[in-house]
Amino acid sequence: MNAIETNSLTKIYSSSFGKKKITALNDFTISIPPGTIFGLLGPNGAGKTTLIKLLLGITFPNAGNSKILGKEVSDYKIKSRIGYLPENHKYPPYLSGKQVLEFFGKLSGMQGFELNRRIDEMLDLVKLEKWKKIKVKAYSKGMMQRLGLAQAMINNPDVLFLDEPTDGVDPIGRKEIRDILMNLKEMGKTIFLNSHLLSEVELVTDRVGILNKGKLIREGKVSELTERKQEYRIRVEGKLPQTITENLLAGQSITVLSDGAYSLKLNDLNELNSFIDQLRNNHIIITEVLPLKNTLEEMFISLIYESDKESVQ
Amino acid sequence: MKNILIITWFTLREAMARKVIIFFAGLSIVTLLITFAIIAVTDLNTLLQVQNQTNDPQIFKEIVSSIQLMIVNPLSGLCLLLAIFASSSFVPVMLEKGNIDLLLSKPVSRSQLLWGKYFGGVLVVFLNILFLVAGVWLIISFKFNYWNISFLYSVVIITFTFAVLYSLIVLCGILTKGSMLGMMLSYFIFLILSPLLLVFKEKIYMLIDNNIVKTVIDVIYYIVPKTAELLSKINVDLALGKPVSDFQPVITSFLFLVACMMSSIWLFNNKDF
């Protein structure tokens, strides 16, 4: 059973008089197994928040369906196993941090000693224990975000939806949130993450999906998506002799990188081994051979660019 | 049911935080103090003379009840005006972005959310009216040593009148995500339409000989909640311990409440946020 499953999910927003229609999500199908940290990436207006809202029953689809932990999202009782941190969340300003957690904990079906224990545990985890009796209107943006995370985890959910969880959080706080997420993953929780901070997504997620104009344009493991096919970084002592750089075959290329290393483009792995043999036969000392990778950001920008170009054509 | 109670309880806290309850309580305390001061210096002899002259304890009771109503009736009208103003934002605030998303992500059905907000608003007004009416009742009952329990029905009738208007405020809140329309319509019904329809029905209706006009008036009369009749006729009858002569205003107003709430729930259940 998948933790999150969608099948041809489509959402079209209409203007007040129904004349103008905007497709926020188009035929979106995905399966996320339990225990995965899944990152959803996309430019503003790509449909990321719409997707979360559809998965939580906050918005209704025009077509398709979705399941969480094997149950239809229309069954509101399944939400007792879900946690959600929305983007720009609002808490009643007259409540203290502890009261906010009490309210949402009770709504999630918790009560009594168990709820109080969990509130203390969560406030401690997000480092707000000293602020628990202070009204939330006095909280900073980063503190509100941490309280939001505590709120999302109050019912010990199996599936956690986080929309921009590190928004407004300082670098140390971000590291702490990343640690919390990794800890939750170890506990077998499924985390669905929406974030603009690609470097952060790269650090924590197992899989990512790229969404553009409501369409899922790529999905897979971060390592798979960022890999450059048959491109290697090679460093040697001194410089490569001209005989080697000049005797390249078709499809092969070699360029000098800014740090003095070489970027080598080959057709397959055999060619890499032949190239290394050639260097060794010439008594060249190899100090580094690494497969070259794009950063997630580079991959993201190039994919969005290609997708936009295709849609214009 | 548990979820409705949680939302109701937190709506009450919202009202307290917004000083709605404190403002009402302050107004009620001032009223009670003035009542106490006036009653304390009131000479009982005049009343007792009336009682002796007529030798009818019923007249004495009616005079005491009338004093109670004279104080509570205008105040309850004022309380309702304030209550409409204070409670009109409960639903729109709930529907604000960032707030509604969180609430709908919890294992609570949409109808439970709405009923919780509704009962919360009604409970705020009920507690305030109870404090005011029971306070006036206690002061006057102690002074005249006449304990007219029927007078406490005013709490129910005034709260019911608010509950009817509040259902309209909830419906408008869901429709517009704002408080203005609900507030304006409620004031219009409470201050203008309902009293006007009552006058039409009682005084002018019989003078009209055009059947179409009569039918139109009838339709509007039966659709619009009868706040004027609830507060004047039925409230007075019950407070004086008299049987209610006509339950039609209660029944039609209740049907209006049900229609508004059912429409609100249907709209809320099908709305995207």
C-alpha cells in the first residue's frame, strides 16, 4: 500500500462567471511509498499547493482521485493520521503556543495526559518550551514556523505535508528542521515537502517531482535526476599531454575546468576505462575520477526551460 | 459531537479574546447597578396600595413583571444589535486563508466545523443574556418578594431570536467570506423589515383589497424571520406567565433558521479553499 497515491488528478479553476478557466493541475499521477521523503518542486503557480489541498480534501478535483494510506481523501477520519503545515498559516493570536497545540491536538482526536505529554515533547523538539505560555502574536516568523511544525506533528502522523517548512527560519533553525525530518524518516514516516529551497530539498529528499504549469514533467530519485550521462571529472598530477587530448574519438570531448581538473565526456564506461589505461601507460598519476552531476537547481532550471519551450511550440 | 464541542469552546474563547463577552458583561453590570439603584429607592407603598385597592394579587404580579420587561426588553434589543455586530466575523475569520486550510486538514467534517462555530456564537449571546436577565430578575424578585420564574423564558426567546439571525449571518459569511452582508441583512430584518411586516399584517393588511399584493405580503411575511413578534408578543406573553396565543412566528422563524443552516452546510461542503 502506498502512503500517497493519485490517479489522473485534475483541477481547473474557473473565474466568477466561468468564462476564464485555469488548469492548476493536469492529469497528475504519482505513487509515494511509505517512509519516503518526497520533494515537490516547481515555479510559483505550478500547482504545488493545489496538489496538497486536493490531497487533504481542502479543494475538490474536477477529475481523478487520490488516496492516502489506502483510503479515499473524502473520508475525513483518515486525517487523524495526517499532519499538515500550510504555507502562510495563521493561528488565533489570542492563544499561546501551548494552547494552539492543545486546540489542534484535540481536533486531531487526542486528549488528557497523552495530549499534554505530546505538547511538551513537541515544544521541546522545536525549541519553544520557554515560549509556551506566550501568546503567538508575539512570535517571530521563524518561531511561528517552528510552532507550525509542532502543530503538524502533534498527532504523531504517519504522513506529513509540509508547505515551505523553512520559510523565514534562520540557517541553524533550518538545519534543526532537516534533522527533525531525517529523524521522522527513520521512524518510517512519509513526508511530502513543497519547497523553493532546492539545495535543502536535495539534502533531505529521497525522490523529487518537478511540476510545471500543473503537469508533472519529471519524477525520480535525486541522484538519478541530477546525474550527467557519461561525464566525468578527472584530475591528474600536472597536465595531460597533447597527444592524449588530440586523439579523442567521435562523441568524446575533454575540457579544462576552472579548478584545473578536466571534464571528460565519453560514450560509455568502457571508454572511461580505456582512457584511464591510456593515462596509466603514459605514467600519468591520476588523483581523482568522479562522475559529474548537475546540482538540483541546474537540473530544475533546465527542465523548466525545456518544458516552457515545448509548450510554446 | 466532541469536535463540535471543541470548536464551540474555542469560539467562546475567541469571543472572550475579542472582548465581546467582557463588553457585554460590562454593559450588563452597569444595567444591573442602575436597576439596583432605582429599585432600591422605589417606594413599595404605591404598588401595595394598588394591590390593596383591587385586592387582586394578579395585578401586583403583572406590575412587577412589567417592570422587569421594561428593563429587559429595550436592553435585549441593544444586546442583539451588539451581538450581531460582534458575532458576524466568526465565520469569515474561520474562512481566512491559512486558517481554514489548517482546520480542514484535521479529522473534522465540514458540517461539524460549521455547527461548532454556530453554537459558539449562540452560546456567547446566551451567556450574556442569561447574566442580564437573571440579574434583573434576582434584583426585582428580592425587592418585591415575588419570584416570577416565567420571566426567565426571556433568555430562551432572546437567544432564539439571535440564533435565527445568526444563521443568516453564517450563510452570508460562507457566501461572501465577509461579515458585511450578513450584518446588513440582519440589521435590516431586525430593525426594519420584521417590525414593518408586523404592522402590515396587523393593521394594513385588512385594508388592502388587491389579492396579488396580499399574496406578496403573505409570502414575504412567512419567509422573513419574525424577530419583532418573537421579542414583543411571545416574549411578553411568556414573561407574564400567559400562554402563547400563536406559535406561528416561532415555527416559521425556526424553519428559516433550518433553511439557512442547511444551505450554509451544503455550500460549505462543496466549496474549494
